[in-house]
Amino acid sequence: MSESLAAYADAHGITYFLISFTDLLGVQRAKLVPAAVVDRMAAGQAGFAGFAAWLEMTPADADVLAVGDRQCVFPLPWKPEVAWMPANLLQGDNTPLKQTPRWVLQQVLQQATDLGFRPRTGVECEFMLLSADGQSLSDAADTQAKPCYDQLSLMRRFEVIRDICDGMQTLGWQPYQNDHEDANGQFEMNWLFDDALVTSDRHAFFKYMVKSIAELHGYRATFMPKPFEHLTGNGCHMHLSLWDLEGKMNLFHDDQGELGLSAIAYHFIAGVLAHGEALCAFTSPTVNSYRRLSAPVTLSGATWSPSTLTYTRNNRTHAIRIPDSGRFELRLADGAANPYLLTAAVIAAGLDGIVNKLEPGPRYDNNSYTDPLPQGTAKEVPQNLMLALEALDRDPLFRERLGSECVDAYLKLKSREWEEFRHRVTPWERETTLDC
């Protein structure tokens, strides 16, 4: 943006800006700034107490300062007098706060640039619409065992889906389809892929937009991985390709390659699989995430989530699917994934595969749900969050590429979350053991 933010605001009828950052747990934090002073505030005068967010800081630490990205401004489609602007955080001495997720992704993207690559991503964000109190589905008539693509259930929530899709069109994201997904009350909305940072910013804003518009209609939207044990969970499937630095040539595409993929693409896939157990700490970042992975059969007959770190052709039962030439789909991630750390970790793992020319091993085209691989054939996804965190702690790659400040802070926060869960007594335990 060449003009001042104040001039942009005046031209577009914007009176306030949300200067926003995403913390390590994916929570968006913001200050609401009048347009008249936004240029000064976005230049690093919006101060935050770091301890008040999930950044693994203390009350003794100096304030962190948010520097807005002037090239990335999103007027709120449902409240157009307000604009959202993602920011990076600086410490008191004007050095980057190195555990800030958006900054971490930018460093990984610079590593990709140094190797001659321009990563591009797309995400499929599944969410559920619940009652305002979050205790039940918003649509009592949505009860089919196989509700995926159901036209009636989709159109009963037309106003919500329309307002979100109209918002994406207004913002220029080029949305192209919306559908009712595999679980009752579940929806997915797709927009065009783009450069990895662009998609990550849009992913962060999409979650905010969906929740806000759902509230306006009297509902609560959730991206929780597994809100209901009998229903399919909320995935966040990522599509990824590497391009040349000019963005003109897809380096994953090869007409002569197996399934239309180049050697570079297979090396990248190999890196993702080689670091897959540690990667799960970012793709599946909550205790609840592991209710979705390796889960029992749901009401529809399938979980649509993987149990093994394997790749396949157009087959949705493995961790990586190759639906057509020039890209692959990673099916590990769920709705709780941090939009920036998810992307940074996947790219970091893939670049390691390229640098070290790793090979992904055999492709498996079996139906993993009905014809699982013999035990020991392939690595399995971790069975709980702590196992994923232990794998992350053992794997030096992520400290090297994401930075030790980020990984160590993330491990502390997530380990604390696991310990809190581990000490909880659940209703199931009382139901099954009260009469012991």
C-alpha cells in the first residue's frame, strides 16, 4: 500500500482498525485503533503485555509492540467501517519476538526463497454451526447418517454461508464452492490457493469471520477437532505446491513423473513423512485432536482422518493424498491448527526432504479403514498429544528452521495443557469406576 493507512481509511469509509496478532495457541489478540492515528500506531506504538497472551512470557517482561502489515488490510465484510490488519511483534529493543507465529512463518518462507522456491498453499477449513450456547447442533432437522453434500441441510443455513462467501468475494479471495460436510451441522468453504503467507493470513481471518457472522445469526461456529464423539471431526486439509520465485512455474508438476509429480515434490513429501510424528504437534495441536485421528468409525461410516504416515494417490484414507498433478494434500491437520505454525512446520519438513534428497518409500493405495497395512509396515500417527510433543522435542529440525524460541515456548505451553488434562477426572471415569 503506497498511500497512508489514514488516507486508505478515508477513501474506503474505515473508521477503526484492529491491529492483530496470533499467539502460539492460535488465539487472535488485537487493539482497536481509530483511523486518525493508525499510521503511528501500526508503526509499532500498539503495545501489548506479552504475558497476557500465550507467548510464554512473564509479567516482568517489557511490553511487546505490534507492527501492522500495511500490505495486508481486510475490511470486515459484516462491519465495513472496521479493518483487520495482521501484525508482527517487536520486543523493547526493536528486535522481533522470535516465537511470534507469523514471524516464524516468514523466516521459513525466507529459507524457501533462499533455496529458489515459492510455496503456495490452500486450506479446506471445516467447521460446525452450533446453538448459541454451544451445547447442540444449530439445526435439529440435520440428522442423516450420511449428510455430506445434503442440499436441504445446506440451504437451511443459506444465510450464514451466503454472508461468509459474499465476504470472501468482497475481499477478492475467489471462493469457488461451499458444501455441507460429512458430519451433521458441518460445513466447508473453499477459496483459491495463493502464496503461503497470503493463505495463512486469510486462514486466520476466515476463522474470525466465520465465528463473527455465525454470532450475528444467533449461532456459535466451532473449528474444534472433535466436538461430538459419534460425528466426523473438523479437519483442515492443506494443499501445497512449490513454484519458481517468479511464480510462473509449478516445480511440483512433471508430465513424465509418477502421478504428475516431480522428483522435487516426492522429496518434499518424504520430508513431511520423515518428520510426521513431530509435525503432528502442529497439525493436531490439542488433546481433542487425537479424538479425531485414529478414531472409531463415526455415524457416517468413516472418520476421513488418517492413522498412518503414508502417501497415496486419490485416496482419502492416508496422511498424504495426490489428487492430481502438481500438488498434494496433507490430511493430518485439524481446525485447531495455528494457521501460521501449521504452514511453517509443513514447509520446514518438506524443505528438509529436498535438501537431503529423501525418498518417500512405497506408495500405499489400500483402503486404510477396511484393509489396514500390517503392523510395523509404516509409522503411525501419535496416539495422543504428549507423544506428539515428545516427538517434536526429539526432532532437531523444527528448532533449526522454526527457531528454538518458538519450539521451546510451544512445548512448554502444550506440555502444561497436557498435564492439566491428565489430572482431570472425566464423567466417563465416574460412570465406569464409581462402583469399584
